[in-house]
Amino acid sequence: MSQLRSDIERAGLDTLSGRKAPRARVLLIAGRPGTGRTALAEELLRDVCDQYPDGTLRTRLAAPDGTPVPTEHVLRDLLNTLELPAPAGESADDLSERLREGLAVRRVVLLLDDAGSAEQVDPLLPDTPDCLAVAVAEGPLTGIPDVRPCTLGGLDTKAALELLTRHTGSVRVTCDPRSAESLVELCGAEPAALEIAGGWLAARPKESVADLAKQLHALEPDGSAPLARVFRFAYESLPGPAARILRYLCLAPAGHVDPHTASALAGCSVAAAHSTLDAFVTLGLVRGVDSELPQYEVPGCLAPFLRGLTETVDRPAEVQLARARMLERTVRLLTSCRAVTEPFDSPARKKLAGLPSALRFADRETAAEWLRARQPALLAAARLAVADGELDTLARRLMAALVRAIVAHRGTEDAASELYGIHRLVLDVAERRNLPREKAAALLNLADLDARTGRTHEALARYRAALDAGRAAQDPYATGRAMESVGGAHQSLGDWQRAADWYGRALAQRVTRGERADAARLHGRIAGVHTYAGRYGEAQRSLRSAVAGYRKEGDVPAQARALSELARVLEYAGRPEESLHTCQEAIEWARQAQDARLQAALQLRLADTLDRLGDPAAAKLHRGAAERMLGEELTGAGRAEADPSDQPADAYEIRSASAED
């Protein structure tokens, strides 16, 4: 701690050369996993937190198996913690720039745990000397300037004995100090090994420190590190069912475990898994997570040993079956999590009532809390299932259930970045398995998110690819949706001619299939494009076709809105009398539809038209009628009418083709 504090206060190379420091000071805590490097970093953060009033940001740059976490995911997590925008699909470079802009006006300390290289750390460093970055790594970070590592090894004997005493109590250590020192030596004075040794003694109050030291000394020497030997001894002391649960914890996504995950992996009851995980916390084999729900974390330093045991003890088919059980359990929990948001008399709620009590949520709030707490593990499970390549059917079910649950609880806008990542995974599986319908669905969803974040050219390319996939799947819904979306993309780009052409292609398909409501809607969209292009005659014809289509369908509100748009186009075309007559007709249909907001907006439009025609008295009457309908709050808001042709497209899920297809 003294060395780290002095590193913060010392003058950097820029200061010595007379220049202002361009970036945050970077401290490096280096050491092997299990040496307490993260614990030291956390202690440092507690010590200096008063100097950084805007708080602490924490992130891990590697998964428990050592796989680097993509920089994009790390940046999104940090931006979400700061409550800064992280648009779906944005590149890592753009996200890094957003993070640096956000940190430029803050004083924070940033903990970068399990850093593997300078390339991982560099995009995360703030461009301000008012922030501090603390990196935890196994070795030096060559490439980050002005960094001096604080290297950790084993504890000194006194500190190691104090750590051991926390678990055993002072009596056993005081009564036999030589055996305690021998045990510390056998553990290499490493905190992780001492935690496991202390946990073993804590679980066996009748065993002495000398007994444990003798048993560790009696192990056959295999040249392994002290932590590996202590872990092997603790593992061999476990009963068979507990040892099986411990081995399979290496399969837990991102090292995050809850009783359901452990139960599914080991094939035991949830209650048995819960009690076993609590016992593992006492033994120092897993860590409890501070959460309202029972959650645990597998220490990264033990993950390689667990994987080695699984590879040597269990057959590959058993390991694959454990993964399948875990994914199946996750799918059922996600289905239950979504079903609890449905009405009580819905089929989903009736199906939910038939599930075992362990798979049901008491209410919507409980389900939402579970989803929030487990979301990192759920997303990691989806990524691992897709990377596995042998459980694609379960992976597809998992991703579909995850999307539905997230949308049900958070909505599409709030969860756009998570949904974007899931849809990319769906696309990977669809391309690998040659599933054109699912490929079309994924491309449409990704393109929708691209369009919403302003990447219209990227969205257009994906919409065209979705059209090809929909045609390959002979899916009329996907092809129609893709053609309409291509038209929408061209409309966003201001290419009115291409937009009208693509809307026309989508319209021809709808007419051929007898989908009159969708055809009427497309007539409205075509009219909107012609209006933007100043082709008012063609816009009028399209809107009259839309009005006729809605009339045949008996959709009175839509008919009123289409007439309202027709009145606006007639006014643009310089035909105010016809516009006045059409607007009055639209008001009558809006009255029949009991749409007070549209009725009031039309009254205001009618008043504006009458003003232009030189009849201010009649205009005043209509404005008064509008204010009486909805109150004075509408005097400004009522003028902003929605374009009836601009209806939101279906998103995040693609319908199956009908039976006739």
C-alpha cells in the first residue's frame, strides 16, 4: 500500500519534462492468480476513494478461463455504469471516444482486473490526469508509458499466520506455532492457498493445524505449485456428490453460479446445490456475491484446476450432457421470467402454473430482479452455447427465450445494445446451420437497430441481405418486411424515387396475398414519399387508395387518419376548398372512432385552413372546440400529428409463415 500510494504521488515523466500529463496515472499490480492482487487493488481503491468523488468503475478484462473479454463489451459495461449512451452496434473505437469524453469531466478511479495486454488497457484509459487507473495483471503491460509494477509474491510469515487465524481462530495457531509456520510454507504463503487450508480447518474443528500440515506433506510430490497441491487435497477430501458439483462449476458461464446452475450441471436438486455452494464458500473454494439472490463466483485462480479435473475425470459425453442440462434449465427459467409478465388468464400464465415451484417466480418484480442479477451470466451462456457449435438447437432456444424475457421486462429501446449482441449470435448460428428464415430474422432485427442509431447505409445493406435470405426461405413475411424496410431506408436517405419503387414492390406482394390492411398502410407510405418529393397528384391517388382499403377493412380510426393526410396534401397542392371538405369528413370519422386527440388535431388544422381562406370567426370556433375536447395542453401538442403511414415495424421476432405457405 505504501508503494502504491507513493506511485500515485510521484512525479511522472511528463511532469519531469515540463509537460502537462495527457492521461490518467496508471498503477500496475502484478502477480500470479491467487497472490491477492485483486484484494490489494480493492483495498487501494477504498484508501483513495475520497480523492475521487465521482466514484469507482470496475471491470474484468478476462473470463475465468483466461479468454479476453471483447473490448466492445467492456466499454459498454463502463458506459452503462456511468449512465452514458452506448448505441447498439457502435464500434469499439467510437465507444472508447464516448468513454473518454464522459471521463473528461469526472474524477474517478478505474479498476481493470485480469488485464492480459496493453492493447486491452489502452482504449479504456481516461485522457485526463484527474482520474486514476489501477490495472491488475500477471505480468508487465509493455506499451503503457510511465507504469511501474507493484509485484506481489507470497505473504510474510506474520501476515500469513494472521490470515490463517481468521479461519481457525487463535487457539489452534497459538498452541502449535511451528506447525502453523510449516503449513504456511507448504501453502507458499499465497493467500488463495491459505484461504483453502483455513477453510478446511474451519469445517473440521477437531482437526489440528499439525494434522493438516502432515497430510499436505504426505502428498506425492508432482512438481505442482503450492496452490495446486492445496486445492487437490481439499478436492480429494470432498464427498463424491460435492466433488462432482465442484468440478462442473468450471462450465458456469463467466464463472457466475447460482443454485439452479449448479443443480442443472451436476444433476442434483436445487436445495442440495444451494447447501453445497454455501459449504464451498466456507472452504474457500467459491466466493459469495453481495446480492439479494443467492449467487457465487468461481475464483479465477481455481478455474484451470477445475477444467483439468473435468477433462480427466469425466467423459466428454457427460460434460456435454451437463452443458445441455444447464442450457435447458436456463431456457425454462427465462420462459417463466417472461410468462409472469403476461395477464393472469393468458396461456403463458396457465402453463407457468404447471411448472415446478423452483422454476416459478412469485411476481413480476422478483422475475425482473433475477433477470437483472443474472443478465451477465445469461449473455455469457448464449455466447458459450454458440461458440460450442454442438448444441445449436438449445442455443437457438436460449437466445429466443432471452430476447423475449429482456423485451418483456425492459423494452426494446432500453435493452437495444444487449439485443444487438444476441441477434449477431443468432445470425452466426443461422449461417453455420444454413437456416435462411432465421438468418432473415436476425438481419432484419440488426438492420432495425442500425437504422434507429443513424447507421442507415449499414441498415440498407442488411435489409437487402435479409430480402435474399427471405426469398431463399420462401418466407413471404420476411420478404415483404425486407422490401418495405429497404424503402424506408431509402426514404431516410432522401431518395424518394427508390423509396417509392420499393414500397411499390412490397405493395404488389401484399395485394397478391390479399393482405388488404397492409396494402392500405403501404399506400399511405407511398403517399408520404410522393408528398416529400412534391408529387401531390400521385400522393392524392395513393391516399385515396389507402382510404378505400381502410373502409373495406372497417378500420375507422385508420380511415380518419388517412383522410386527415389527404386534407393536408390537398392544401399543399393549392386546393384549400377541397382540403376543407376532406378535413370535415375526417373529423366525422374521427368522431365515430372516438379518437378525441385526432379529432382535436383536425379541428386545429381546419381552423388554420379557415384562417387562410379569410374566415377568422369560424377558425376561432374550431380552435375553441379543440380546447374544450382535450384542454389547453393540446393547443401546442395537437398540431404535431403522427404520419399515419409511418407505423412502427415489427421487431425482434419474425413470424412463421402461415399454413397456406
